[in-house]
Amino acid sequence: MSDAIVVGAGPAGSAAAIGLARAGAKTLLLERARETGDALCGGFLSWQTLQRLDALGIERAALGGQAVRRVRLFAGERRSETVLPGEAMGVSRRRLDSALQAAVVAAGAGLERGVHATALDGGAVQTRDGATLAAPSLFLAAGKHGFRGFPREPAAWQRADPAIGLRLRLPAHAALDRLVGDSVELHLFDRGYAGLVRQEDGSGNLCLAVHKSRLDEAGSDPAALLRALGDRLPHLGERLAHADWSRAVDAIGHVPYGWRAADTVTGLFRLGDQAGVIPSLAGEGMGLALASAEAAVAAWRHAGSGAAPGFQKRLATKMTRPFALANLVWRMGENRHTAGTMTGMASLFPALVRMMSQATRIEPR
């Protein structure tokens, strides 16, 4: 019998499995996908997230990602550029997850692929093929997708017009190198925004958070929405000029940005997006994944399965300020009346951007 079972081999689950195995726990990590894919969410690693990866033994040089040193904001014709508080990195989820999963195996944890967990019940994991896997401690790290029995409700202001996540990979091109370079970009528009960062192969990871009403106006066609935005927003249009429109636009619906879990039961630790979903504009999704895993392992080492409720409350409290600030910036950025003002202030007061970049990080335990 395992001491701990971790559901989901993304950054949160893999980091937890590494920490548990190094602490001497007999650990089993379950992953529904048979091969490591390039997940829609993630791709930006902040300076603080890179430090956490260092502690896990994931070398930055081995990741080989794109160095990111500045952030650019665009709102219509307005733009600002600010140096980040520390050097960040753009890297594909396939590269990151592969490195973490290799470290899981090296740490001595078991990794089983193609196992689709469908429910957690009475200290056990139920799988689609009818198996029941039990352990005193369970760690739920199933990502942004909902997990049966664990509802995640968005804030009231989002329910009438929920947020949709979209992603298009832009092929490597000299124009992308010139336009984006070592920056992470945020393109603000009515009821949404697009984030763009280059990755290890020179390609661009273009992710959007848009409200359903904006997608509906484009006939519920993500590619049509992107083309319309490119026509309307000149800076974004330049970046989309060399897009490969034969590639599908990935999508995930009803993302509950701003939601946090404050409660759990003994023996169940909720990690990453199953603990809270920070607005992606903050670029702290990967940071939250690793920070929650680090804190959960520390709590488990101190008091075992009984540490779960206290851990969850402490993590929710720690997320309060970063989430509140990220929500504020997101709402200002997607409002056509305030996006330009926000970009203008960023241009005039770069120290404010650096302060917000720091304040939306999830601090160590």
C-alpha cells in the first residue's frame, strides 16, 4: 500500500511526488495521459518559480527556455515596457512537465500513465477501469479541469459571462524574434486579454482569457475571434501575421479565475488549480502549482494526513492578496474604459508594474 497517492502529473502533482518521495514516503503518481502533452495553461515561469524548480533539482540550463526580462502592455495604440524584478523564462509545458516527471522517477516515486481517476471517496481513488487505490494521504492536482465531487465556483460577477481560455501556438519566425524578443506581452481589449511569450524553440505561446460574450460575437469560433482581434489591434495583428491557421486553437471553458479552496478533509491535500485559480494575467499559475506542492509536503512531513485541513486554510489565506490584486488588474485590463489608463500609468510609473509583479507572487511557506 502506498503512503501517498498523487492525482495528476502536471507541475503541482509532480512537485508533490518529488517532495514526498524524498521525504521517504512510498508515493504513487497517477496521470491520465499516456504521453506528456503540451498543456494549454502555463509556459511562463517567474523568477520565484525558477528558484522553486532549482530546489527540486530542475536545472534552468536543461530546460533551455527563452529568457524573459521585461513585460510589455498594449491597449489599442498605447504601450508600455517595464523591466521585470528578476529574470523569468518562457518554456513549453511539454518540456517542463517532462523534466519534472523524470525527476519524479529519479526520486523513487511510482509514475503510472493512462490511469484516469474519476473520484475520490473515503481515502481512496476510483479509476475509470473500476480499480480502487487507497492511501492514508491523497493529493489532488488535476489542473484546471473540473474533478467530480469538487466543484469550483467562479466569483458572482463571472457567472453571467464566464471566462474561456484559448491558446494558439505561433510558429518560430524572425518577425516574432524581433517583435517579442525577451519580453512577455499582454494585449488588452474589451472583455479579455492575450498573453504572448516565446518558448524554447522560438515559437510563441499566445494565450487568451476572454469572456463568453466576446467569443459569441465571433460566432463561437476561436480562430475567427483571433483574426478579428488581429484586425482591430495593430500590435497583436503584427504578431498574428505569420500565424499558421491550420493549427487548431485550443480551448478550455468556464475557467473559475479567482476561486480558492479554504476547506478540505483529513487526508486530502488540494494543489495547484484544485486549490485556487489565479487570473492568468498575473503569470503565477506555475508559481501557485509549485508553492502549493511545497507547502503541502512540508505540512505532511510535520503531521501526516491530519495536516490537510490546516494546510488548506493557510494556503487560502496566503493566496488572498495575490488573487485580489490579480483580479483587480484583470478587471481593469479587460475594461475598454480603464485599459488605456492602466497602460499609460504603467508607462509613467514602471516601479508600479514591478511592485504589482512582486505582489502577485505566491510567497514561500
